[in-house]
Amino acid sequence: MASPQIENGHLDIANTIVDKLCSYRLSGQEWQIVWVVLRKTWGWLEDVNNKNGLKKKMDRIALSQFETLTGIDRRKCHILLKKLIDKKVIKKTVTQKGDKQHISYGFQKDFELWKLSPKKVTVTQKEDGVSPKKVSKLSPKKVNTKEKKETITKETFLSDSFECRLAEYLFNHILKNNPKHKPVNIQSWAKSIDLMLRIDKREVEEIKQVIRWCQQDEFWRTNILSASKLREQYDALILKMNNKKGEPQTIIKQYINEATDVMG
């Protein structure tokens, strides 16, 4: 039988903040993300040796940690974080260290900054004190299926999603080799990247390394000029990259081990 209240660790949240959280609306998955941030910040001491010290205000929380604690796919966690940051419930700071970016998250305790909708209170009115007043409900507007599909596929990926950022990463490397390359549809490229991540089970950092290598290679930089081509030739690129003279066979594994969850 679980008895968690006897444990030493606990979260201290002011009643005022709890009252405000009770009166505003968040989705179930947004709540999960908020609790992960609270657990990883206010649930930890800045100095573990000082039990009476201050709790953490910000912390570097990898998307893999959000995924593990919530059970939500890391790409969905990324979208949920973006929403909560836009709503001013979660704070985000980005620190540049060399060629890498370190992202930290924290809870915004100044609830006057929150951009949330208050919870709706439904009051049932009665006629003559007997039966509730009947309210006619309007039928939902019918949406043409074709129109709905087009709407969904128009803007699939956020500009700061892994899919878009990797698509732009590839395009920027192509531009270095050919500054006059024609503009491309980043959303279309992002779809190919999404298939690589979701279906092919490729790793973000591995894709980055392959992009960088193929755009430096004299042969492949003239052949890999789109995200779809990158996906099509990915296995061949991995083999060529591993078998390159003077480099160890485990180079890709080494890249992945050194990589962080956030792209530099």
C-alpha cells in the first residue's frame, strides 16, 4: 500500500497559486506538462546539502524526460510546451554554449501574466421553480471532408518543431554550397523529416550529422538537394559515412551518445 506523504520530498505551492490554477482552464495533457516542470524545479533544492535552502526556479528538462514522466510522445510534448509558453504559464530560457543551445523551463508564478480562459460555470435556470428551462441547441456546422483534410495538411508543423528545424538545417547547408539555390517549401520538407523520425525511427542528432557530412562530401552534396532525397538515400549515406577512410566504424554511435535532446 502506497503511503507517499511520509516521504521527505514534497512540493511547496502557495495557496494563492493553487486557487488561481483551480479557476483557470488547461487541457489534461497541458496539466501533465505543468506538473513535470513543477516537479523538476520546485521539487528540487538548488543546494541539495541545504535542506532549508531555496528550491529551483528553472531547470534543463529534456524532451525525453517529459516523454518518460507523462507517457506523451516527445514531439507532442514539444507542441504542448510551446502552447504553455505562449499562455505564459511556463517560462523558457535559452543559453548558448559554444555551438549548442541549452533550454531551461520554469513555472510562471506571476499569475497576472497568464493568458488563460477562466472556467465556465453552467447555471441551470428554472421556469416557475419546477422544470429547467429548455435551451435549443444549434447543430454544429458541417464541414466538407475534403476542405477539412486540406486545412489539416496546410500547416502541419510548428516553425520551431524538430521537423521544421531539421528541414531548415538541411536547406541552410545546401545554400552554403549554392547561395543561388531556389527557395523550397519547408513544410513539405518537414513532412519527409517527420517520416524519418516517426516511421524510420531515425534520431534527431544522427540526422544532423548525416546532413552535415553529406553536404561536405564532394559527391553527395550534388545529389542530396531535398529532404525526400535525404530520406531515400539515408541508409547509403550512413554506410558511406561509417566506411569513410580514417574514421572508426562506430562514428554514428559516438555522435548519438554525445548529442543532447536539443539541437545546437
